[in-house]
Amino acid sequence: MDFEPTAEHTMLRDTVSNVLADATSTDAPDLWATFADLGLLGLTFPESDGGQGAGPVEAMIVMSELGTSLAGIPLLDCAYLPGGLLVEAASPAQRRELLPKVATGELRLAFAHEEPLSRWPLRTPTTSAVRHGTSWKITGYKSPVLHGDEADLLIVSAMGPHGIGLYLVDPADAGVTKHPTATHDGRQVADIVFEQATAEPLSAFNAEAAIESAEVAAQAALCAEAVGSMTEALRITAEYLCTREQFGVPLRTFQALTHRAADMYVAVALARAMSVYASTALADGLIDQTVASRAKLRVGRSARFVGQEAVQLHGGIGLTKEYSISRYFARLTAIDQTLGNADDHLRFLTARVSEYDLVDL
């Protein structure tokens, strides 16, 4: 397989990079609207549903640039992940109604799946869906819901009569109570309580496969974002070592510090390789949680190491919120905790060791 970027991939990367660079200017554009105009919100949706019909590799290019810039646009949480659920589980009529609106930026979605005290993977939610005449009612507690407070429509996982299902819920419904808050990396989340909230089921009443497929794609996207953030954190750190002086000489002249920077480079390279592995597997049509967990484990370990080393090599300034390195470290930590952290994925993988004839350590 040729891993060199095509001309189209390079053009996509440069376009996203330029748009995100413009966002730092005083007349910064509305990124959500700009991404919609460029077709990036519906990048992975089928063309028949108003999307661009692009594959996972293109999505990873966009996510990597978001990681590099630390742009807070909720592309994954409000478009790619919930949109993927609609592609997998919604009826043709639901897809025709909703996906074009997501692609044009008119509709922001959020996936309400995680619950208090739960760990990834959540396959038996306590939230329930019960039929009341011709309608459905949702009761339960979802936390955290990434960007749940700014969503125009919620996709809620709940246990129904046929197992775990997916249901559309209007966040303005009288049975929905939202408690918004902010994460340590500055992103928005919400705790959402459902008390007999009116819901519309998606066509797939047993949606476990759809949830797993969407999560695998989202984990690969998070890996790509993390690689973008790690690459930029490494660049900033290397530049700092070359310009900051101690005892009258640049820090790069101290061998111990350059060795630590070299270790950061190796960690980023390992993470990038696993990210490419995850995205190319998806591009080949392989929806495999084992592949995604391998990537998430490696990327999570690299992210922790790179973030910690970047802060340490900067000294005290690396801890300040005003300095970029602390923000990269915060985002890398948040990515590791989303859809299973490194320990969760290690536990998932070790539980399947018996499935292999040979384990090469």
C-alpha cells in the first residue's frame, strides 16, 4: 500500500490548515459555517444523503489538522459520530430528513450514550425506552454528553424491548433537563436527565452493531486528532530547546534534553503509525474493535508521554494556561479519556489473548 498522500489529500490538508489559521485573526470566520460551505461537515456521509462520500482517510486528515490547531469545533461530536449512527441505523426517510441538514450546518447532533459510573464499552445502558401508545418515552441519566448543551437533536441509547436501541429526542422536550459544564480542556459537556421524554426510534431497534461501528470510526478519528496535537507539541518543544538559553547556551546543547526530545519523536512516530493502521483498516471496510483498541492504546500511551515531557522540558511556563503546551497536554489527556482510555483498551485486548495461537511480546 502507498502511504504517500495523494494530490487530493494534500489539497484537503492545506485547505483545512489555511481555514484554521485564518480563525486566529481578528476577523475570525464562523468555523462551523465555513466547514459546512467546504463540505467538511458531511465529508463522510454518502452523496445520496447530502454528503461528500469521502472515506475514513479524508476524515483523519481533517481531524489531524484540528488537533494541530487545537480548534474547538465539535466536528466529531456533533457531525461525524452521530451522523455515522444515522447512516448505520436510521431509516431512509430519517436519513433524507436529517443528514443533509447536518451537512449544511443547520442541525447539530449529539450522542447521549455514556452514563454515570460506567466504563467503556457500555453495552447495557440503564436508560430505558418504553412504548406509550403510538409514541416512545425515554427515562434515564446520561453523563457526560459531549456538546450536549448546544445540540439541536439528541441521539440517545436506551434499552428497549429488543435490546439496546437508538432514539431521537428533542432537547427542548419537557422531559429533558440539561446541566451544562466545561471540561478541563475547555470543551462543553452536559449531564442530561430524561424523565418520560418523547422519543422517535431509529429503524434498527437492536443497534449494538451500529454503536460499535460508529465508536470504532470515532476512536480512529480521535487517534488522528491526538497525532496532530502531539506533532505540534513536539515542534513547539524542539523550537523552545533551540531558542531558550541556560548558562549562556541553548538548551539543545544539553545532551540529556535532546535525548528526551528524541524519545518524544519516537513516541509520536509510533502513534502516527498506529493511527494510519486504524484509518486504513476502516478504508478497507474492516470495522474491528480490536484494531481500534490497538491504536487507541498506543496513541494514549504516546499522548501521555509526549504531553508530560513537553511540559517538563518547558519548565514552569509549561504549566500555565496562557502557554500553548499546557493546552495541548490538556487536550491530549481528554482524548485519552474519550471512548475508553489506554487502560480500558488494554483490558479489552488482554481479555482476547486466548483467541490467538501466538503472542509475541
